[in-house]
Amino acid sequence: MSHILVIEDHQQTADEILDCLTAAGLTAVHCANGPSGLSLAQTDPFDAITLDRLLPGLDGLQILEQLRRAGITTPVLVVSALGEVDDRVRGLRAGGDDYLTKPFALVEMVARLEALTRRPTGEGKNAMLSIGPLRIGLLDRRVTRDGRVIDVTQREFRLLHYFARHAGQVLTRSMLYEAVWDYKFDPGTNLIDVHIGRLRRKVDGEGEKPLLSTVRGAGWMFDAS
């Protein structure tokens, strides 16, 4: 069963797409804005992505370009009301695998997604993020440090991947809540502290240089330099 990420800000359109994909036997996850869609596309393995061009927070083409620069080869079906030839060319050159102009028949979207997921993806199946001594498998979720296998939960994987993507940057509590937990507010608990504490104990073994550090009064940082 194919797993699809739907990045679409128009709620009615998103609901119709999700209903159609479910009826076709596919599973789907929905994101309504650019930053959350990019974060999920980077951290969770999907068989294909439907990507709206015009999104709040981050343009669809910017998302495409960032994914491709990161070596993520998940097939992307660009969906947009911008249907001129130049628009379609821009979408494909930015890294899109197919382009569907709104309005469209939902059955056609399903057919295009089925075609995309049948295509061989080559080395995309082994997409890997390497930073310092850490290796993060983007699809198989296998994490190693200098060959040592690190067993992480799904949430820890998303947290570690977000840290690695933003290595050298101070990440605040609110940034982590929004990117990893999809919270738009601080629930006022020690949820993040607990998860970072567990992750740090797994990633930073005895005698190894710490990769995760606390920046007092600001947040946390991943430093593999």
C-alpha cells in the first residue's frame, strides 16, 4: 500500500484528495503549509508527494529544490492552478516528476500517483544523510554513529533528523514543537526535555564527542564539526 504526503493549504481540496486516495486503497498524511510539509517530507518516508505550488510559509518550488538538494528523491506530483507552459516547465525543472493543473479529476491524480510509485527510484531507496560521524537513513530510518547502530523511536528519529538538518543552529523550544510535534503552542510540559535527554544518551555514547548540547537560555544545538 502506497503512503502519500499531501501538501495542500485549501482544506476542502485536501479533504477531497484524502478521501479519494483512501478510496483507492492508499494511505495519506496532510500538511496545510510549506514549512510543515517540508519537515515531514524530510523526516518521514513516503512513496510519493502531492505538492501545491502556492503555499503559506514556503513556496512549493522552494520545497522541491530543498528536497532535491538534500538528496531526497521521493516522486513529487506538483499540483497548481498555474497551468501555463512556463509554469509547468519551472515545476519540472525544480525537481517535480509530474505536473497536474487545477481543476483536475481526482481519478487522474490517483492514476498519476500510481504511475509515479511504479517508477524505479534508483538510489533514492538508500537515501542517506551523513553529517560528521552520524549516518541517517531517510527511508529505512537506520541510524548509526561510526558504525554503531542507534535504536531510535519514530519521534526520536524526527527530532534527530531535524537537528541534523539544522546543524550548527540554535533550535528553540517553539521551533522543535512546531517542526517535530506539529504544535503551534508550547504545552508547558517537559516533553522536549525528556525526548532530548533520551536521544542524547543514545547518540552520545561513553567516550564519544557530544553532538547534542544545551544552549543555556536559548535552546539546543547539534554540532558535528
